[in-house]
Amino acid sequence: MRTRTKLGLAALATYAGSLYLGATWGSTRAERRQRLPSDDTVERPMIVTNHAIWIDGRAEDVWPWLMQVGWHRAGWYTYRWVDRLLFPANAPSATRIVPELKGLAVGDHIPDGPPESECFFIVERLERPSLIVLRSRSHLPPWPKDAWLNWVWTYSLRDADDGRVRVLLRTRGEMGPPWFTAAYRALTWTDFVMARSHLRGLKRRVEGVH
């Protein structure tokens, strides 16, 4: 019985740790408390995550890579094994700036799945080279019909004096009904894989070119 209890507590601690990393990986306490211009878009979020990374270069070096993200555009720069395992329909993420992919503009749609999924982001705000705000109301399960979501991604880019740029990715979301919110919270740990993979992939590409 004691062994089972210990294993249960260990599993619970591991899960709690993964939820924490899924919500905070790479970010500092100050960054998590920092107010971003897009925070008013979702004033009372039910879910908040902050992920950050240092990249050698300047914000202007990172900007064009973020301007081409999206399903069957340049991808999200995530690990290829992640795509194969979780999103087998995804094409490999680009490893270069693709001239054919035009820069984004406010109001543009960024696909995040095949057309039949109707999953996409809308570009809400662009302030080159420091701020990108994306919003989605379409990342929903196909059932039931009462599920709803208002989800905002914010990229904040800040040049440092040492030749590096700090990239902060914040998500804020509100959703319903309660079961959907609970399911979303339970899956926060996946952001430890997805957001970290995304930011590390971005870092490799920017630094490789830079």
C-alpha cells in the first residue's frame, strides 16, 4: 500500500511539474508579470502561458521567420518527430526564408490545419519588429457544438545590449463550457513540448542564417 501511495504521489508531482513547465518554460517571473499591449484582448483569461528564449541576433532577424509561419506555409519550426507523431499531415517546417510567402498583414488568416478543420489564426496586430498578436476562435473540437474559445497568441521581441533578442510568447485564453476548460487545463503540459519545440526551432533557424 505504501509503495502504491508513493508511486501515486510521484506521478502527481510529475504531472504538476509538467503543467508548470507547460505554462512557464523559459520565462522569468518578471516576464510573467509584465503587461503586454494585447492583454486587454482577453481581460479575464482562464488559461495563461508564457514561454521565452534568447536568440543571437536582433528582432529584425527574427521577424521574417515569424511572418511565414502556418500550416503548409513555413510550419511552426517544431521538431519533426513531434509533427510525425501528433500532426502527421504537417509538412516539414521550412529551414529558410521563403520569398514566395508574402509578409503578413492585419486581418490575414494563418492556417493551423487542413482546410476541412477550419482551424486558423487571424492577425490582430503587427508592430515591426517588436509585436505580433494572433487570435483564434476556431481551435475547437468537432463536438459538441456548444464549445467556444477566444485564444490570443502574442509574440513580444526585445533587443538586448549584448547582441541578443528576447522572444516572449504569451497565450491567453477564455473558453467554455466548463468541461472544455477543464480538458484544456489538463493538456497544458503539452505546451512544454510544443512551445519549447517551436521557440528552439525558431532559434536554430535565426542563428543559422545570422
